[in-house]
Amino acid sequence: MSDVIKTSREGAILEVTLDRPKANAIDLKTSRLMGETFRAFRDDPELRVAIVKTAGEKFFSAGWDLKAAADGDAVDGDYGVGGFGGLQELRDLNKPVIACVSGMAVGGGFELALSCDLIYAADHSSFALPEIRAGTLADAATIKLPKRIPYHVAMDLLLTGRWMDALEAHRWGLVNEVHPVSQLEERVWDVARMLAGGPPLVFAAIKEVARRAEAMEFQDAMNWITKRKFRTVDELYASEDNLEGFRAFAEKRDPVWKGR
């Protein structure tokens, strides 16, 4: 797509690579490009899974580009359709997204990983939210992190800006798996291929229900499911795939998902 945002495709899988030496920092233009890329992924019926990675092994991403900010990029400027990094505010993204983290995920780079559904990290990776030291707010992380890991651990990261290595992140459940860097991408692609063969309408329902239920009482969310008020649940229950799953189970064969 560009020198900064590179994409490659294998079947139903899209790999998106951010390549902005030296630290894969994200300025407004890059954020808008990322938003366009992820929106195209969302809207392409042939694509089912995305992998988000960055070039190099030292930095996954340093987050907001402070040099660009010093040159005039406004912190409240136009980040594009998906907000900062193209993912964290992209509406109706009901497909699995995997973060392949190699190196330091700092500030907005950490938030980019948090915007994904699964996080796989190289064993040398580390995470930090240093915004506190600059006297500003790690906005998306302040909203998301206390919901992902124990409150006191999240507040420790937010209030001190300290570093968390990959093994600690895995221990708290922030990272799904940790691998040597030489094995990381192979493992991520194995997971992506497995998901690409799964039921896309179920994935969509899982993502919508999980996302919207955060702001609902449990019984209200359950009622919305049983009454088919969630769009993706209604589509799933009325689909060929829903019947295919039952038939395949009864016939003791692998299901063939069509996404309809």
C-alpha cells in the first residue's frame, strides 16, 4: 500500500506491517493510512483474519511520533477512520486481529497491541506507558488496561510508567504466548491459519457481543442474545453456517463454513 504500511495476503489472511524506522512511531499521516488499511480489511468479505506486525526487532512501536508533534502534528488532530493506529476506534470490526509483538511496545504502540484480540510476543519484548512522565494521559490504555489485567497491576503501569517484560505480561494474561523471536512469526501464522478456517459468523458474533456487553448488565446482554437484538447474532442464527455446524457434528465430519 505504501512504503510505511506494507500488506501481504495469503488466502483469507491479511498481514499488515508498519515500517517507519527507527522506532515505528506513528504520526497523523501514518495513522490515517493504517485506518484505511484496516477499514479495507473489515469491508472485504474474502478476508477473515489480520496480523499486525512491525519491521525490525528493537521496537514494535514507540507510539505517538513526538518529532512529528514538534513539527506541528496536533495531539488532537485527524488520526483517521479508526482513531490512533487505525484500530482502537474502528467501528464494527468483527474479525479476529492478532498482534505480533517484537521489541518495545511503548505508549501508543502498547495501545495498538491492546486493540488486537490476541497478542503474541517475542521473549525480548517489553511494554510501557511512559505518558505519566511527560505529564499526559495514556488515554486508550487507561480505559482498556484495567479491564484486561488486575486493577492494581494496571494502575501500577499507568501511575509509574515502569516497564513490563514479556514474561510478566504473559503471567498477568496480557500476552497470550511468548516465543523466541525466531519462532514468533511462524506461531502467529499457525494461529492465523487456524482462525481463517473457522466460522466467520461466529467470530463476528463473539466480537460484537463481547464489545457491547462491556456496557451492559449481564441479564440485559443475555436477553439481547436470546431475542437476537445483536445484528451479528441475528445473522448467525439465520445462516446456512449455523445449520452446517449442527449437520457436520451429526454426520461426524468437518464443517464447511461459507460465511453466510
